[in-house]
Amino acid sequence: MTYALSATKLVTYRQCPQSYYFKYERGLKSPSAFGSPELGNSLHQALALAYKDWHYQELKPNWIWFETCWEQSIERLTEAQAIEGRDILKGYYNKFVEPLPSMAKPLGIESRISATVQFGNIEFSLSGRYDRLDLNQDGELELIDYKTSKSKAIPDSIDVQLGLYYLALEQIYSQSLKRLTLIFLRSGESQSFDVTPDHQAQVRSLISDLATKLRTDAEWKPNEGGHCDRCTYQKYCTAKTCEPEPLPEGGRGLKQVQLVLAV
């Protein structure tokens, strides 16, 4: 039995081990902070279709092809959302497809990646998903991540994502990830990050520390910071409340972690 980890889990643990404990070890529910995802989902679907279903017998598709893929992806949208999404997709085509001499076929589209690592006699399953995986002009692996929110803020999880993808893709392709590019679809801007062994080392350090806590039932101490203002577990937290409430009944008991013994 392996212990499942994702970038989201690792970021939560890095921010506050106690919040991680409440959410993932004890299964306490936390309200979602996200709004309606329909427009974002439709944009991701249209881009996936555009790259996956293109025949690649010509150098690149014209805008009509992308528009056709958009028309196949708007079933759940209002008329206003469909018009807005089409404009966003047209902006993407004008910036990232039309200027290219040709559109290369990606290695992967809308896929999940997974890998296993072992720390402290515990086997961890690392998982994540990506929008697109390219082999760039230098023959290097590059991940493309589409962002559909209005904010152009770099996610807090970026360093952990880079390290996790580094570990996973190295196992799958026997080749390290070299770059992650975020494309902000609403603005047509992009930002790239080089992936280094330091990102891998950071993730390994996080997992190693987590493995120690899982093996020894160490105290999951709170870590105060700006993230506390958004935390929904404050009433249980010893750092934010003088008399924290007891954890509600119905949550999970502590997980029993199966150790992997080296023979």
C-alpha cells in the first residue's frame, strides 16, 4: 500500500503541517474557494481537441480548426460565456499558433503522471496532471499549463509542482523536465520557469519530513502566516484559538501506514 501525494498536498504541508493533518489525515471538510469552472473547462477541452485531433499532415491549422474545436466544447456555457471563450481562444491562436512556422505534435495532452519514491520505509505515490507536454526545439521536455483565471499571480505551488514533475517525468521518460510554461489565456501572456535539481531536492526534503511524521506520529505543529486568513480550520487550531474546539466526530481516524522493508 502506497501513500498518495500530489502537489496540492505537498504545498498544504509546507504551509502548515497542522492544516495538512486536519484535511488529509483526519478528513475534515473545507469549503471550496473556487467559483464556476464551466468556462475554464471548455477552454481546456477546446485546446485539448485542437492539439489531439489535428492530423499534422499540414504545417499548422488555421483559425477555423480551433473555432470548430471550440464549438464542440460549449455545451454547458451560456451564450455570453461562449462569446467570451471564443474571443479568449482567438487571442491564444493569434499569439501562440499563427506566428509559428508549424505546430508540433505534443508528447501528451490532458494526461496524468505518476511515480513512486521511498522515504523512511514508506512508499509514496506521486501524482499530478498536466495540460500539455512538448518536446521543444532543443529536444527538452517542456510542460505547458493553461491558466484561465483573471489573476496572473504565480501559484504558491509552483516550486513544488516543478519538483514533483521533475521526479515523475524522469521515471517515465528517463529524461528530466527542463521547463514549465504558464499561459494566461485571458491576457495572452506567458511565463516560463526553468526546472533545476534544486526543485527536486526541495520536494524530496518535504516528502522525507512528511515520512518522519507518518512513521513516528510526531506532533503536527501549526505554522502561522498569511495563509491563516484563508484557513477554515482556525477553530481547531492551537495557534489561532485559546480554547480550540475538539475535532468533530465522523472524521477519519489516523491512517495506518504500511512500511516497506528493504531486504
